Amino acid sequence: LQSKQPHIGTTIFTVMSKLANDHGALNLSQGFPNFECSPKLIELVEKYLRKGMNQYAPLSGIQPLREIIAQKTSELYGISYHPDLEVTIVSGATEALYAAITAVVQTGDEVILLEPNYDSYEPAVRLNGGIPVYVTLTPENNYQIDWSVVKAKITDKTKLILLNTPHNPTGTVMSKDDLEQLASIVKDTNIFIVSDEVYEHIIFDGHSHWSPIRYPELQKRTFVCGSFGKTFHVTGWKVGYCLAPQQLSEEFRKVHQWLTFSTVTPIQYALAEFLQEPDNYLSISQFYQEKRDKFIACIQGSRFEWIPASGSFFQCVNYSKITDENDLALAQRLTKEIGVASIPVSAFYHQKNDYKTLRFCFAKDDQTLEIAGERLSKL
Ligand code: PMP
Ligand code: GLN
């Protein structure tokens, strides 16, 4: 077999989690909580399993879940999506991203990626014959986007721009100003936007979530990709959704029906009921802000340097004062020698740029954060 993806290996998340397990290290690498979700949510899944909700869900997802997502989006951002035509439930944001990219990208189309970026974007673009065009963000200005650079990369082949806010791995969030600049750039073009918003409900220090859908100029061309895995501490459930205007949703669904057709039924019912209580998602920002502050307090005495994350459950730290090793070597060494696993941020750059930065996931119980902090502070 001639590989279609010869340059693709196993994702860094799997590699580092395995290394952590092999060495009995605290796993602050792959992004997942090491604590349980709400018992209420488990009870709801059990209820719907026993009620016999065990056959195929409709292709677009069950109606109550589509309705509550539309209602929540309207209440939070004032934008109406038709639950039957413009909301689609899928098997995780990874599927939403893949289906949205596949729906629009054709051979030879250019897709603008702002790196560092989540690892599934580029392969999805390439598997559809697209050409990734990179805009490189760096820690020197805390990964702020220079929109004049984005504008300069746009050609008549540009089909899509991929956004992610709150951002994995950097923990930055987009501002109103970012979106206004983006809106003026794409106005009068046919460029689409895929907006990865899986950390929508994990945002700190009073920041507001600036989704492109808050601007009509952007909303009409945007596929929003969401996931319940992050919001409800259930990354293993793999249930997500896509919001997009009707014509875009139609094309999205054509892909979704051949990828998975539909998504796990009893969990959709449980989520639909759990979402009826807004505090179940509105309380998550405060919860994770405390986790971020806890982690930062635990590494306060270390020689790492950082800017506190504004969202997501990741904190990036610079280690230049500790060693000049490359970030992959350091992440591996710390896993083996001091028993703390992290992700080297170079993994999120297509040319593996090394800015001496590690990403730690702070979605961990306090004791794990304390022990990790003690170990990291000795470096
Ligand atoms: N996008 C980002 C930025 C992520 O961090 C993740 C996390 N795994 C995903 C997409 C994929 O989400 P899911 O697990 O729902 O497929
Ligand atoms: N999103 C998670 C992270 O960034 C990992 C998901 C995965 O393992 N594919 O760590």
C-alpha cells in the first residue's frame, strides 16, 4: 500500500499519554479531566438507556437536543438557528471539523490556518485536496493575530479560514476587535469560516466569548464546531454539534451522513435534559478559572514563565530559564525523570517551531496539581 498520508504519525496526545502511563507519570499532557462528571448526568444516561433509547438517532440528531442548543445560542448571543435545518449533532468536534472542511474544500483550494493549531485541521484539509496556508503566531506577543498578515495570505483560491477560540494550545481568546478586522477582510469574498469553539464555556477573567456568529458578515459563512466533552467533563462520549446557516448545514449533513450517519442516542437525550439547566454549563468557567489559579499557584516558585490562560483548560509555560533542550526532548525527559507529562507546543506548528514552551492540562484534581507543581518547582 502506498500511504496516502506518509508524513503522518501517531498524534502527540496519544504518544505523551502512553509515555505517561509507561512511566507512571502524572498525565498533564492529553486534554482530559481526571475527575468525574456530574452524577446527575450519569443518572440521565442510565435513565435513557433503560427507557430503550438504543436505536439509531435521526441523521441530524434528536430534536430536543437540537432545540436546546438553538435556544442556548439564541440566549447567549442573540442569533437564531433553526433547530431542524441549521443544527446538526455529530460524534465529537473532530467529526464536525472534518465534515465542515470536507463540505467546502475542493482540490486546489487554499485554507488559512493560524498556527499553533489543533492537530486534526491540516490532515482534514489535505485529505480533501486542499492546500494549507499558514499564518504563524508566536509567544512574543502572546499569540496575537496580525490581521494584515492574514489579509496578505488571501488569494483568489482561498476557500476557508479556520479559527479556534478559546484556543488550544495557547489559552488565548479572540476579541471583538479580532472579529471586526476579520469581518472587514472577508467582506465581498466567498471565503467560508470554520470556527472551533469546543472551549466556549471555559473562559476566564470576565472575558466574553467572541464567536464569529456575533457578526452577520461572518455568521452567514461560518460553521461553528462545538463539543460537550469539554463542557461536561466527558471527553470519552464524543458528542458534538455544528451550527451553520441552512445551505451550509445541508452540505455539512451530506458529509455527516456518510461519515457516521448519526450519533449515540441515549447520550443525546441525557445531554438535552442536562442542558435545560443553564447553570450546568455557565458554572464551568468559574470552576476552571479556579483550577487555572490553583495550577499557577503550584508552579509559582518554579523557574517557568507564563501569561495566565484566558480560556481552555491548558496553561502554556516558557522554560528558557531552566534549559535549552528542545521542547519535545524536555517533555519526554520530565515524564520519565520527574513523573510529570506535558505536550511540547512545537507539535502544533507544521514546521515544529520550538519556542521553548510546554502545555500543561490543568483539568486535574487539586492533589494532582499540587504534586505536579512540587515536582516542577524543583527544576
Ligand atoms: N478542537 C479542539 C481545539 C480540541 O482541543 C479538541 C479536543 N479534543 C477537539 C477539537 C476535538 O473534540 P472532540 O473530542 O469532541 O472530538
Ligand atoms: N484535545 C485534546 C488535547 O488537545 C486531545 C484529543 C486527542 O487526544 N485527540 O489534548
